[in-house]
Amino acid sequence: MKNPLNVKSEIGKLNTVLLHRPGKELENLVPDCLDRLLFDDIPYLENAIKEHDEFARIFNENGVEVIYLEDLASEAIANGKVREKFIDDFLDESSVVGEGSRETIKEYFDSLSNSELVDKMMAGIRKTEIKNHKIHSLSDMLDCDYPFILDPMPNLYFTRDPFAIVGNGVCINHMRTETRNRETLFAKYIFEYHPKFKDVDIPIWYNRDERYSIEGGDILILNNEVMAVGISQRTDSAAIEKFARNILWSDSGFKTVLAFDIPKKRAFMHLDTVFTMIDYNKFTIHPEIEGPLTVFSITKSVHGKEKLSIEKEESELEDILMKYLKLDKVSLIRCGGGNIVDAAREQWNDGSNTLAIAPGEVIVYGRNYITNRILEDNGIIVHRLDSSELVRGRGGPRCMSMPFSREDI
């Protein structure tokens, strides 16, 4: 069976993209849990769905096939034994240890179809939804005032992070937080059991059971030989080294991993929140990362199999990109035009987090009007997505999408 995965750039014409349509998990966000669930605000679900459907429409109107995480996950567990194992794994990773809670949830799950099961796993379960919640253990009694028997997964509409398609393989990530690490279980079952993937030899560049964390928003594929990975608040240097060793010593064609050391704070959560590629030599950036930057160039070592050569260099972003992408000139398009106030405001609303659907053609949030106007002044085709609700999750169009297939450039 032909491998359906092919992503060897950030800008090649997009053929297939994975999304997750926001669901009831957003209505299970409550103020007391926002920090733990990595949200600053509570989106209004009805409008968030409308905005997300508009996002999908932009793809469809530009010839991009949209597939949904929830559909692939439910199709992957069609076999009864696989479904049963999936439920057990999910409860283990959800830290459901109380005997009464676990028994109650499994009985509830048994009454659901596969699609209902996946939706409910994503949405979480309120204790009020289950009338006969059994309290059999000490852990159940200690949690008796907590409103959920199973926590929601509100970050799922940011499909970029739990796994990343790189070349013809996949990086199934180990997420930094317990809140998000459950999301990667869907990827595990999709690639092991879904009919589209289970009989295909798909390389796994990094796996979710590794010790160190890496997240998809930190992985940018600059061309078919060079990628950038952020050493960030969410991605460890040790994970990048393991990922680089696996991919550089494969037949993937990638020759260099550039590890960008970026500030470890929420405004710079992932590399793609401050830096995205939009054309062969054009990039959006948040002015604060312009330079000088510390970047580590990782390549194959000549001193033995699976050994790496790592070189540190401190230089301006422009110079690093020209050197490694073999370009005579690059254009850095600053969020908010570089103005300290406009840049900060539009960066907060993901002005630098663009998604290229073809060279020089991007999807952006319409609210970042200064950055969008500058993009158009630089010859970029801009598709504006209205957002008052999706943006509350602090992620833009790139964060909300996972390309499965792009045309080579």
C-alpha cells in the first residue's frame, strides 16, 4: 500500500490536512481549571464551531482535502479487541485509578458507538452525566467535590502539536504536560490500526513513550533537506537530539536539523508562534526573535553510525536562513510591522502563526490587520479567517492544522 504521508516543506501546495472540529470539551472549561488545562479564556463553542467550519471551507475551496482527527480515531477502533484496549489505555493515561470511577466509565463507554466514544473521551465526563457513580475507593472519596469524572481535552483543536508528519514518517510526540499527553494516544491508534495506515511501512521518528518532550508546533520543515526545531517551553533539547538522530540516519533525505534556542515563556510557546515560512524566501517573525539567535546545527557525524555533529553559532536569523537554505536574500516580515505596541497585540493574537497552503499563499486570522496588510504588500495571497473565539486558545491557523500531504517543491 502506498504511503499517504508526504510533507517535505512548509510551503508546498497542500493536498490533505488534518483538523479537529471543536466539541463539547470547550464547554467543560471552567475558570478554576483554566491554568491546568492551558487556557487563558473560555471560547464560546457555537461561534468557535462556525469559525472552524469557515476554516475548513477555505481549505475545500482551494482544493485541499480535509480529514478529521475524530473520524480517523473512531475508524481505527472498529475491531472490538482494539477498542477495548484503547479504552483501557485511555483510562490509564487519564489517571482514573479509583475502582468505582473506572468501573463506571467503562460501563458508560460500553453503551456508546465508536464515534460517540471518541467524542466523549475528548469532551470529558461530568459526574452529573452518570447517575450511578460508584464511590468504592479512597481516591474516589477524595475527589468527590471535583465536577469531572474524566477531564476534558480542550486543546485538541490544535492538531499541530500531538504528532507531526515529517517527510514520509511521523513524530508521535511526548507532550510537556499531562493535560495534553493523552492526545497522542489517538495518533498511536490511528497509525497502528487505521486501514489507511496499518499496512504501510511508516517510519516513527519519535515515539510518545520517550522520556523527553517534543511538540509539533516546534517542528518546521524548511525544505526537503533542512528543518528547524525550537528548544522551547514545550520541547527539550534531549528530545530534539533523539529525533535528529532517528531522522538524519534514515533514508528520509533530511541532512540538517537547526535547533533554535528561543525564550522559555508562554508568548514564545512554540517556534511556530514566532516564526513561520510563507514562501521560498519569505518568513513571518515576531520581532523579538530577530537576533542575535543561538542556533545549533545538527548533522550526521563522520565518526560513527548514529553519531551526530553539533555546531553552535550565534547570528542574525536572516544570515542563518540564507546560509542553510542557500538563498541569496530572505525577507523577514515582522508581526505588526515591528511596532512595539502593534507587534505585541497581534503576536498575542497569533499574527506570526500563518499556514501556507501553497508558495506565497497563506491562511491568517483576519483580526491581525496590520500584519496582513504587510503580507499583501510583500506579494502574499492572504485568506482571512474571522476569529473571536478560536483565538482564545492562543493558537493560529498553523497550530490548528496538521498537513498530511504536500506537493514537493
